[in-house]
Amino acid sequence: MNNETMQKGSREETGRYTDQGLQLSIDTSTESMTVALSRGDTLLCEILSKAERNHSLYLVPSIHKIMNEAGVKPRDLSAVAVGVGPGSYTGIRIGVTVAKTYAWTHKLALLGVSTLEAIALGGAHASAAEGAGVKLNAIPSVTGQGTGAWIVPLIDARRGQVFTGLYAAGDGWSGLVKDGIRLMSSWTEQLFERLEDTDGTPGRIIFTGELELHREAIAAFAGKWSGKVEVRPYALGARAVAELGRQRWQRGELEDVHGLVPNYTQLAEAEAKLLAAKKC
């Protein structure tokens, strides 16, 4: 069977997982704009750029660049994974819109991934390997370290608030507390209470993501808990989106191109003010 026939077969079965399928992965929910290209469990290329207010200018050129470097064209892709938030309202919208457009135009499997889950996985992963040919094996790495861990991803949401959730790595990888926006001071109290109410506490707790403005709250939490607390600043790389997206693809958990809705968590400030004014 020649390459043309193989490509034709994959197009006719849009969405079906193939171990050698090319997957584009993107996230623009944070100050980092990141794009990755992978085949199966192998990372081919990755771009990470901090240009929060210019995601709309650089995302599509970055996609073109990464595919040119890998020598592939949009018609060669089989799936696109996208971080759906929470995070920057405008940023999420840019990434999801581009991913939906690619999926619709090129008949690709569309995979929605929690941005916070990707931060949790990427931040918890101990490997510092970079470059092409890296295996997307963060999940088996973080779940195979012998001691259970809770991972707390953070995206700063201003005014003492964070977008956050709680994930666990132990016998497997799972979510414990749903993604949302919370006051950091209250969130650390909730985490401490959860620890007290939980049988068999984790061997360590990892705070990761955008930590700079919340170090005082993390330090106060660490002072109260007798266990190990790790602080790992982390700028999201699309390789984590790729791995989580690939898992969803394997399980057949595809998004409807027209039905995928970003997880904004809260209204943009301008929209919130407009709605408040209408109620007056």
C-alpha cells in the first residue's frame, strides 16, 4: 500500500485513532503560546513563546513553521489537540478557534484538553529532555515514582485569585478537584482540610505553573503541613497537551467541531461589567 492510499484511508475514517497518526497540539490559554507536532508517542517539534498579547499574531505562523520544519502539510495531519482553558479569556478563544478551524477544514479528530491538567502533568514530570525524538511518557513517569503525589496547577487570575484544580499521581493519573477560579488564600486552606480528611495522605504535594505572586500562600501552607511540598514554576509546553490529547484520542473521546466550548470559568471583565450595568 502506497502513501497516497494510506492517507486516503485515514481521511475516510476521520477520528479513528492510529498509532502513527500525526497530531498537532496547541495552547494559548496562558502567557505562553505553545505548539507541538507529534507522531504516536514521539514528539517531533515544539515551540514555546511568551507573547501573551500577541497570540493572535503568532499562532498560525508558528503552526506553519513547525510543520515546515517537520516536512508535513495540513493534509498529513490526523488530529489536533487544544488546551480549552481555563486561563486568559482572549487567549483561550484564539487557540480553540484555530483548532476548530483546522479540524473542520482538514477533517481531523478534535481533542479538548484541560489547560490546568496539562500544566499539572508537565510541571510534575521530572524529565528535562528536550528536542525532537522525545517520548511522550510524562504520565508513566510521574505515576511510577513509588510515592503518591498531589499536583496543584496554578494560573494567576489577578486580585489574589488563581485558576486551579487538584490532580493526583499514584496508581494512575486522575483529577481530584474540578478546575475553577479560587482565592489562593482560601484554596490552600481547602487543601489542608482535604489532607486532614483523607486516609493515606500523599507522599508530596507539588505546586506548579504561575507561582511567583503566590509564594507566600504556598509557604504558609508548607509551614502547616508536615509532608513534603515542592515548588516548581512551569511554563506550559504543548508536549503535555499532546500526551493528554493522545490519550483522549485512544479512548475515542473526540470533541464535536461545532460543539466544543472553551472553559472560560469566568466572564471576561468587560462582559461582566456590561451584564452588571444591564441589571441596574
